[in-house]
Amino acid sequence: MNFTRWSARLPGTQRRAAARTEHTVSPDRRGEGSVPAARAEQLTEDAPPALDVDELPVREVLDRVPALVALVHGPEHRVAYVNDAYRAAFGARPAGEPAREALPELDELGLLPLLDQVLRSAKPRTVKSRKVPSGRSYTFTCTPVDTSPEGQGGGVLVFATDVTDHAEAAERLRASERRQRETAVTLQRSLLPQELEEPDDLRIAATYQPGGTEAAVGGDWYDVITLGGGRTALVIGDVMGRGVRAAAVMGQLRTAVRAYARLDLPPHEVLQLLDGLATEIDANQIATCVYAVHDPNEGRLVYASAGHLPILVRDESGTVHRADEPTGPPLGTGGWLHASGSVPLGPGSTAVLYTDGLVERRDEDLDEGIASLERALAGASGTPQVICDRLVRSAGVTADHDDDVAVLVLQHPARTGPDGDLFRNAALELLGGVEAAPRARAFASGVLTSWRFPPDLHDLGVLAASELVANSLQHGTPPMRLRLRRTDRRLIIEVTDGDDHLPRRRRAEPADEAGRGIAIVATIASGWGSRRTPGGGKAVWCEFALPRGGN
């Protein structure tokens, strides 16, 4: 193909030829920086001229901006300009007037001090989502500008962006979160005990405070369970996580604890059962828990802990002890054998069980929080409720606290004088043999007579003691012991022996020579039960409610 003839037909060929004639290129530089003919034509004739932003009409641009724009100048912030969007939102504004009179909407929104600050500091400031009387919401940005031709005058450019849709969406989200929180709080409180059970030998108070409005409700819980025979179970726990799910898991665990407590198992066995249940409820959900049992006859608090914070006990002298060991992993981890420990809790002592919301702070080590609680407990006095409130206040827990808090305080009062006469104990060691039953009946009769029980209650108590001793003599092994205990509300009769086979109530056939003792006790007593003792063996007990007035 003849390229010379073909290129001669292109438009502008003659102009390019003339240009080459005027600007002769030396042979040794030919081709350097040259542009193909077709491309050169496009660059010179088809490309539009570049837009010069400096030559744009600024006022026309600002008038068409959908955002609100106002320009003020001077220390009184006199109005220099407002755009069409501003006038549409607030009406016409007179130029030259101070902003306090000419722009009352800025005064109502509290932006005039902000204008002063921007003018003094020469730094921009922004306030987010301010609602104007029309109901629209705007984000205002105030920027310092130079308003004088000589560059010596100061002004502020106010730029307001309509964020009504975003503000309404955020409010709907906040309302939804408030409803969810209220639902979780209602569920949480409904799952906690509405009234604490009142043991004979302990005085107990508890409190629960949900997290503040910016924090979801957690799974903290507590419970008090009377086990019978004068013994009391105390529980506190914390389900990890927040919201309705944590509260629901907490409710299931609390119900399970009450069911397992009725089996009267040692604390570590209760936690062992809870551990398996927590895994079944939700394999991804873990919880901490302390389960403790108080026996007034022993004067100790036997407990087991699954990753929970230590129990604090203040003795009668005011010294605070921390029950650190033993502690196992949280519930739901599986594969761990929990163990029970004990801490003294005699007359005059106070114990505190609590969740991490009381002592854990983001800027403080956990041990420091527990140490602070120990100091507060050492100086606290009064009723359990007073101590509970003082501990919460000393920890700085307020309505906007970032975590929920549960606290359980129990006291073992030191009773003296007439009050002490209502709490008595008596025990008899049984050596076995044919004389054991008559000795037990005579002992029970003498004790109940000295305690001035009415004749009907006296006779029922002697009969129950006789049947329990006879059952132990027939089915148990030494050592055997009969214990009688009275409180201000009940009479408790308990027999222990060395055999760990627990009795059960069964229907005796007419021809049976045995099987009626426990049935008789269950019929005449207010309640009865049995449990295995830590050293091996068992304890069988029954109790009778005392008439009002103590006798």
C-alpha cells in the first residue's frame, strides 16, 4: 500500500506539512518526541479546553449546593451571605446584621459560642446531629475564612449537612436496643428469686443491679436454698455474655442448681453435674459459679468454685479471710473433677459472695479490686442489707455502671441471752446393742422436756427419734449418733451412722416386718431427708415446725 497517497487524504494533512516546513527537524533527531499524524490532530483539534476552577462563579455554586451555607464575619458574626438552601430552611436573612439577631436558629442550637471559638482559634469545629425546630437534623461544620480583600478580616463559613435520615435511623436503633435491654432486664429479674428463703441460723441479703443504659444485661444470678436439717445452700454465678441469651442460660442453670440441691450432694458433686448440663445447654457458653453449704452444727462453710471469684469471710474479730482454694475451671469446659473446700463461719461471722462486676475495672488489676472489697468489708457493720449496700457504694457502682453486679451477704449471728435460749443443741453417742434404743428414747424425752416443749410435740419428737435410731441400728453400722437441735422455728432430729446406703420411703406389705419406720417419720414430721456425710456414712433427719411463740 502507498502510505504517502493514503495519508494525503486525511484532513489537516496540508497543515501538518506546513508545520514540518517551518520547523525543520535535523536528521539525527528525527523521530524524537514526534507524534503520529492522527494522534496529533486529535490533541490539537478535538480535546476541549481544561476547566479552570479559579474562574468558577463561587456564589452560583454555593446557591446550588443542597447543604445549608452561611458566611458571617467580624466579632459579632454579621451575616455576609446565606445560600438558597439556607433560606429555604429558615427563611430570608438580612445581610449585615449580627448573627444573634439575624440567625436566631444558630443561637437556639448553641452554636454562637462555637463561632467565637472558631474565630479565636482559627480552627474548624463540628457539631453532629443537631435538631432544628422544623424537625430536621443537621451536622454543622464551622470553618474560619478570610473575608477581607486585604486579608486582614476574619469570618466563619457555616456548612450544615442534612442528616435527618441518619439521625432517625440511629434513634430507631437506640429504641430497639432499649426495648431489648428492657426485655433482658425483665427476664433477668423474673429468673432471680423474688424473695430470699430465710434460714433459721443465717441472716441474708442480696442485691442485683443491671449494667447501665450503654451496656447490655448479663447473666449474673444468686440463690438461697434451705436444705433441711438446719443446713443452707448459697449460690452465686455469672454467665459469660450479655443480653437475653445470657439471661436464658442463667435461668436454666439456676433451676438446675435448685434441683441438684434437693439431692443434698456435696458442693463439688453439684458443680460436676452443672458442668455437664452447661455443655448440653450451649457448648459455646461458659459460666462461673460458687456453690456453698452452711451447717450450723459444724460452724463452717463448705464450698466448691467453678472459676468464680473467692468468697470473703469476716470473722468475729473483724479479720477478713479470702477462700481462694480450691477453684476449678468455669462450667461448660468439661473434663475437670471439682473439689470442695471449707472456711470457718462461726457465730458473729459475715460472708460475701459476689460477681466480677463489683470488683473488676478496666484500669485496675482484679486483685486490687478484691483487696478494696476486703477493706470495705472489714469496716462494714450492721445488718446484711446495710453491709450489702455499703459494699456496692464503696465499689463505685452507679446506675450507668458498665457491667451488671450481684452480691450476696450472709451473717451467722452470735446469739446471747433470751435469743440464745431459742437455739440449743444436744447429742448422744450410740454404741449399739439392745440398750441403744431405750437410751435414745430416754435421752430424747429428757432433752425435749428440758426445752419445755408441749406434750404433743414432745411425744412426736420422742417417736421420731426412736424410729430413726431403730432404722440405723438395723441397717447402719457404727459409729452412730443422735443429735437434737432446736431453733426459734423448728425442732430437728438427726441420726448419723457409718453406712452410706441412703434409706427410702416405701410401701410396706402387711406381712413385712420392716419398712415402716421411715414411713412413720415422713407422716408425723414436717419434713425429712437423708444425705451422705463427707467422712463416709450417712445422716437421716426430720424436723417439726414449732408453734408461733417458740413453744
